[in-house]
Amino acid sequence: MLNVPLSDIFQVKGRFRRSVHLERDFYTENALDGYVLTATARDTLSRVVSTLENEKASKAWSLTGPYGSGKSAFALFAAKLLGDSDAPTTQQALDLLKRGDVSLYERFTTTNGNGKPLSDFCPVLISGERSPLSIALLNGLENGLKSFGIPSNSSLPKKIRKLLKITANDPPLQASEITHLFESATLSIKKKGGRGLLLVIDELGKFLEYATQHPTQGDMFVLQTLAEFADRSGKTPLFLMTILHQAFELYAEHAGKSEQEEWTKVQGRFEDIAFLESTEHVLRLVGTALEKRSDVVGKDILKPAINLGLKPRQFDENEFIHLLENCLPLHPTVALLIGPIFRRFAQNERSLFAFLSSSEPNGLQDFLSLQHYKSSFLPTFSLADLCDYLNTTHGNRLYTSQTGKKWAEIESTITQLADPSPMVVRLIKTIGLLGIANEPIPNLKASEELLYYALDDNTEEFADEFKRTLSTLKRRSIITYRSYNNVYALWEGSDIDIEVRLRDAAAHIDTKVALATDLSRYMPTNPLVARRHLFQTGTLRYFAVRYTDLENFDTDLREPLGDEDGLVLYALPASEKEVTKLIEKANDSNAENRKEVLIGIPRSIGLLRDAVTQLAYLHWIDGNTPELDGDAVARRELSIRMIESEREVSNRLTEIFGDNSEDFCTWYHKGQPTGINSTKARNTYLSRICDDVYNETPLIRNELINRRKISGAATTARKKLIQAMLENGDQENLGITGYPPEMSIYRSLLWNTGVHREVESVWGFHPPKIDDRNRIAHTWNAIEEFLEACESDRQSVVDLYQQLKNPPLGLREGPLPILLCAVMLHYKTEIALYENGSFIADWSMPVFERLLKAPQQFDLKRFRMTGIRTDVFSQLLQMLNYRVETEKTDLLMVVSPLMRFIAQLPKYTLGTQELSDNAKNLRKVIQDAREPDELLFKQIPKALDFPSFGAETATDENTVSDFFNTLQDALSELEQAYDVLLNAIEQMLVKAFNLIPNREELRAELADRAEPLFAVTIETQLKGFLIQVCSGGHDFTSWIEAIATYLAKKPPTSWHDIDKAQFEINLSQLARKFRHFEAISYEKRAHAESPTGEPIRIGITRPNHPEQEQVVTLSSTAEEQANKIEHEIEQVFDKFDVDGNSEFRLAVLARISQKLMQEEE
């Protein structure tokens, strides 16, 4: 054969592809195919035969052994063997017995004395489940009698069915009743020609676990009475065989002391049989399971196993070689190690057969599909391959075992190497796995010879590569050689032994810490969602989950909720007495009044307590072992142990409070038990709670907006929708076109609910329709009720939001501003909005943007117009040019225009004191207004020196008329104040420049005078003024404002009174400069064609005298003479010793100039 897939050569027999199910497989003809009668099975069967030989021998056995050790398979074999003697499967079992043990076969077939086998027992076969054992016994007995041919309409089956019907609702049966049924059954079997009853309870541990959670069920006493009856059952015996994975008493280790004593009594009624299989058994099982389709060359790999001393003593060489050959393509080292390794880490035979037959990654089937038989060389499944398989299938569970440190060392050693070769990786895995196995049989250890044997791939270069790799790893201290026992081992990368630290933790941790405290610390809970309620209402509601205990129950029950809609309390008892007390608390009035709270009370928490304690130990190690920071191997081992420990705690919590919780926990709501029996039932009940607590919740099926915290996209869409509501409320769809996100929100909240609809051909915002299918009316009414409360005093928007979020409405934050805006727009003439205490007259989008961001800064108030104030109000409306519609009149129709009027006044008008007292007082009260009704009927009258207009005040018509005249005058004065300022500026210009007092003429005159001055001045301020004066394109008001802005450095709309005074000073100074340069310009133009020099202006100003000025020029012909005179004058000054005294010289020259100008005049 050349290049043939191994999957074409090797196959696993079908019988080994699934685990045994006692009740199903008993009625399957080929269920015993491939069964191997092991030494343990033969010994156990011998005890059964001895009982048939001696009626006084024990007839109740407990088969105890690890998962997958063959107990169920043996029970199936025994049931077949003891069954109907005429059945083919019984003969098949006899043949297996004869081939496996001739002497035992002869005892079994000759004891009866008539040559017939000791069969014809009625089988009562029960597979374990977490339920009452008594019910399983009744069901099993009914099925067994039926299979044995007992008519179903006979008295005994009828009685069984009657009792099953009773136990469905009533307390459990007494143990004596059940035992009496089995006694009656033996009599029926005897009459039918049978030998007795065979009762097999597979996986009894599941029933025992249920019994620990339900101690009142009496299941343990049923076992005791049945075992006692079996032992005294005589010539028509009851054989009772139970199958356990661990010692009987371990199932009761979390029960109370009295219960443990009772369990000990029950265990004493059974003869315990340890069901453990040897290496020989595993080799035979594997050899039997593997089927070869052709004769395979590869036996040369078997002989070295003997040379290496791997043969157990009980085998001769030929038998050993034969067993190893049957196990091919497993390498002999794997065949010898696989039994002990699976016994340690898995379910023994069950995991063994999963490894052989399943398609798990790195398993045997995977290996067979990838490898090929080439040129007489058979690839074998090696120890390194087995290491990969265990890592793949068991993962983190390997690290939680006592050898977790060694598994971490394998991974850490490989990980720290940079690009290791396949040989390096396989060698490390082989050494590591052998170290973990710890020489389960002599010489199966990591010696150099065995490593060579385990890794040899039959290539020419293997020997050199193996020696080189081994040497390199040793030199680099990756592996170490222990000469005293000739073993290689991985270098221990960790000095921390987690097992030792666990013992340290146990010594330091206070075991009296409440379980609820530890769970809260180490296993924070996730909220539970009321899913059905979400689907029906569109509102996501979730329940907080808290752990509590008897001491803290009342406090946790009273603690208010945060953002959660409800609370699930896991009330954890520390004892049976506390269970009773917690139930009393769950039934009292405090719990009854908390409709949003669901309480779960376990019947027992022993296994959960152990799991949490283990987790607490690991956290203690983490917090009290600083060496972990530098120890990657130990850190990984601890991390994986913590993950697995958390998973174990989670599984225990799920077992108690999740699926099948009726077996472990009772749920209470409003002081009554609920009948919740599963996770699904609990989740359904959470929705029922929400339906009850939030029974007025509107149906808002829009995930975009119906949230506590909406997304950025939803926030933008909400803003756009509110803007459309403010601006386009009278349009269909609010003017929104297409289908942007805001349209989706609009449809869900406003259109579907009828809040925005067309009434009398006009679109607007209205209360919901009568057929309120979306249940929005409750919300609308709640907002209206809140507004009614706002008539006496302002109320915070935050308070409204909180009311809408509380039961029974339970709205989310997302829709609240939209619904509030809709109601406000409907009652726009009646609602006042305040921001930080200040009245907001105009509901603009910027205002609502601030409300969206900080609703706590906004208040609401509602006003209604009644009584005598209507007369005053009507005249106010007329004054403001409103058409009076009594049914729609409201204070805001007056207040809003007044507020806007003041807000739109120039800053100058808002600050100037150049107003009458009435105007100033009116301006102040409107600026400071907080309450519209106070403003109109108290503050404005008082500002204008009139009495208040109270609701009960009798005011005559003359007073009202005088009030409105005075108000009109004050408003007019405020409105005209800025125009008065501009007129004043105009008059200042006329006076400063001696202009014609006519707007158009004075502007043209000043511009004409200014134009020539551009040629004679470079002075910055004057030149800028000239530009403003000569600029065109403005109306007169803008021209005046531009000049005023230039000289005052700010626009007149923003002036204060002091700015006006400063403008007048600046204008006077600039006008003087203007006139000076105007004179120079004039002289220059006058002598433009004469040969004169540059014009010079001379000006003299004295107190109490008019200013004197003259522009003079010096001709070029007189220049020389002027220079001489200038020189002589300077000599005169020098003569009188006035050198350096410029002020004196200027004064003398000024006097001379004054006299000359007087003479000129």
C-alpha cells in the first residue's frame, strides 16, 4: 500500500460511538456489541451469583467509580444477563460471560440445578435525573412490569398509576407505600414464572442532589426501606443496584448534621463496590474498539516498548505485543498513558471513546483523516498529539486541576521561544505531558530513550535533530535533566505553588463573611430584561439583581431604585432556619407593597457556598502574592483558575435561580409565591410585573427615541423634530419631506398618536384622539395635571420629567422633550417658560436647545384670565393692536410683546438716564419681570404711580383710562429715545461746523468743505473724519451713525450717557482742527498762481479774547532778507541770555505777532 489515508485502514466500531443509556439500550439488540468483561465486572457479577447461591447474602449494592469507568455498561450487561432467559440478548450476554470467564459462567448456569441460567428477573431500570426518586421508582416499576408481560389493566399497574396521579399535586408518598408496591411486584413476578426483581438506579447522584435541595421529600428513607426489603426478600429476591460517581456521603456534605447522620444510615444498607479498571482493561477496550480493515505493517514500533521496560508484570511479552498491536495507530506510549490520563482529567472510558470516535479537533478521527500510510511506515498518534487533544477539548479546566501549574509551564515554555521548530514544540509537549502523568506505570517517564522512542518519525535526519534539539534545550535551561532518576523535565518557570497558596488562603479568610457579601464582591450581577413587555410596548425595562441575606433583607428591600425599573432579590439563607425566616419576610407587608420587586429564596446554598469560597481564596491569592507580578506561569494558572471558578459559581447560581429552579428555589412577589419554575417563567413574570407597575406606559415602538440615553444621531433628529414643531406646526408632517430619522420619530410619537393632526382644515397640536390605541392619553393628562399645579407657582421641568418617568407611566428620557413641546404648543397662550428664573418670551430653537441640555434650569407656569382683570387686559390687547377673542385671551398675549419690545430696544435706550421717571421705571420692571401676572397687574401700575389691579379691586374707568395714557406715553418715550439721541448728534454737528440746519443741505455742505482738506492734512484722526464725512451710499441716519461711531469708538446704539458727552468733546476738538486746515487750504488755493512760498497759519488764543489767526506766505524774492532778520533776532535773544528758553522766545514772538495782526485789522 502506498499513500493510503489512515481513515481507510482504521475504524472505530459503532458500539463505542455513544455512551450507555440504561433504559434505551436494554431494548436494543446490539447494545452489547464490543462489550469487554473486565476483571472488575467479573468480580461484581460473582457477588450477584453468590447471592443466588446464598439467600442470606446482601442484595443491595452501590457501584462507585469515576465518570466513564464502565459502571453503566456493566449494569446493562447484568440486566441483559439476568433478563428473560428466552431472549436472544440474554443468550448474547451468556456467550460474553462464557468467553470472558468460564468458571463464572458455569456457576451462573448450574446453580439452579436444572441446567437453566439464573435469569428471568424483571428489570426495573431507572436513569438518574434531578427529580423525586419516588416518582422515578413508580414509573420504572410500571415500565418493568409491562416489559415482563404483566397486563397494564391488572390491579398492581392500576394502583401505580393512581399513586402517580396523586403525587402530581399532593405531598410525596410514604417510603413504606413504595416498598409495599415492590413487595407486591415480586409476588406478581413469581406468579408469572419469574425469579425476582432487578432494580438498577443509574446515576443515583442526580436523585441525591435533588434530595439535598428537598430534604422533606423523604427520598433517602425510600432507599433505606428498599435496601432492607432486598436483603430479606428470600427466594423471590429484589436485587437493588445503584450507580454513583463518588462516595455516598459526599452528596450530603452540605446538609445539616442530622441529615448527614440519616444518610450514613442509608449508606450502611448497601454493599459498596469500587468500580475501577486497570491498564489491562483500557488496552483491551481500545483494542476492541479499533477495527482494522487490512493487515498493517508497523509492528516494528512495538518491540522497543518491551526493551524500555514498559511491560506491566502481569503480561507476558507476546500478550503485551498483541495488545499494543490492537491499539495501533496509537503509539504504545499513548496506549499505556491514555487510561490514567483520562481518569485524571476527564470521564475515563466516556472520554476515551469520545477521543477515539468523535470528530473533535486533534482527536483520533482528525488524525486518521490527515495522516497517510506510506512505504511501510505507519504514522502513530503520539504523546505530543495527545497533549494537543487535551488542550483543545479541556482548555481552561486543565489549569484548575492540581497539575494546573505544569500545564501552564508547557504553554509558557513554548510561548517564550521565538519561532520554535516542530521538533522543539513536540519535545516540550512530550516532556511536559509525561511530567504531568508522573510515571503511572514503571519506566513511562521522560528519559532520553523513551523521548526518542515517543518522537521517532522514521526519517534519516531524526536522530541528529533529536540529539541536537535536546542538547540545545538543556543548554538554554528550557529543560533540565535529573540524573537521580534519569528524567528530563521542563524548567519550572514558577516558584509559586497555587495549591499551597490555596491552603494559605483558607487559613486567612474569614469564613463567617456573608455569602451575599462575597457574591456582590466577586460576581457582580447583570440586569434582567423584561423582553415580552419590550416587544409589546416598545419600552426596554430591566431589573437590577442584588444579593441579600437575612440580616440585610429589609434594608435591600427598602433601598430605592436608580435607573432600574424593578429589582430581583436573591435572598440567600445560611441555614434551614433562615429559609423559614426569609420566607416570612417575603410574605410580609413590606414585600407586598414593593410591586416592582421579585424575591428568590433558595432551599439550600451549600454547593454555591463552596464555589464562592473557592473563588474568594483565589482572589485572596491574587491580592496577597506580590511575586505574581514577575511570574507569568503562576499568573496564567491563577487567571485560568479564577475563570473556571467564576464559571462554577455562575453554574451554581443558574442551577438555583435559573432553569429548573423549582427544584432549588421559591420565588415570591407581593407577598405570595409565584410558581416560577424556570428561567423562561421568571423572565415572563418580569414582564407581568412591568405590565402591572407601568400600566399607563404609552406604546412607543421606536428604538431610536424610546431610550434613557439616545444616540448622537437620535439627538440630532430630536432637535430637528422640535425645530419643525416650533416653526411648521401648521403643516402636514411638520413640513418634513422624505424619510429622515426625525420623520420616524414624528410618526411614532405625534402622528400615530394623533397629537399632531388636522382639525377643521388646520394642522396643529391637540390632545390624543378618543381611540387612544397608543395609550398616549395618560401621558398627556399627566402633563395637563402638572400644568394645573403650576397655576399657583412655578414648577421645574425636571419635576415634570420625574413624574412622567415614575410609575405608572414609566416614560424614558428620549421622548419627554418632544411630548412637552407638543403640550406647550397646544396651550401656548397659557404657558410661561422661565430660564434660571427669567421669563422667556420667545420660544425659539436656541431656547429649546438649552432646555434639552439643562432642563433643571427651566420652570413652567400656567395662567388663566378671570375676573375684573379682563377689562384691563382687553384694553392692553387693543393698545397692542390685538383682535380680542375672549375665549383665547391670555396674559402671554400682552407680556410676550412687551418683553420683545424691551428686548429689541437699542442698548443705549436700555441704559440711558435721559428719560422721564415713568419711562425709566417702566423699562426696569419689564426688564426684571419674573411673573407675567405680577408684571401686568402690579409692577407696571406701580412703576407709573398707579395702584395695583387686583382680582377683587374696584377700579373706576377714569383711572384705567389715565393708566393706559401714561403707559402709552412711557412706551413711546422708550421707543423714540434713540431717535432723540441721533437728533442731538445732528445738532452738535450743525453747531460745531456752523452748518445749515437742514439734513440734506448740511451733509452736502460739510462734504464740500471737507474735500479740499485731503490735500493739506496728513493728521490721522482728521483724515479719518474727512473720509466718513465724504462717504456716499448711506442714508442720513447711517451717515450720522458712522460719524458718531468714528468719534466715540463705538456705535451710538451701544452708548452710555457718558459716551454722548465724550462725543461732544471729541467733536469740538476735531472741528477746531478742521477750521485750521480749512484756512490753510483756502490761502493755498488763493495764491495758487503767484510765486509765493508755502502758506503758514498763525493762531493766538488768550483768555477772554476771541481767537486770532492769519495765514501768511513768504515770497521767494524775500527769502534772503527773511533769513537775515531771523539771524539778527536770534542774536538779540542771545544778547539777553535767553538761550535754551524756548517758552520765553515763543511768548515774545507771539506778542509781536498779535500786534501785527491787530495792525492788519
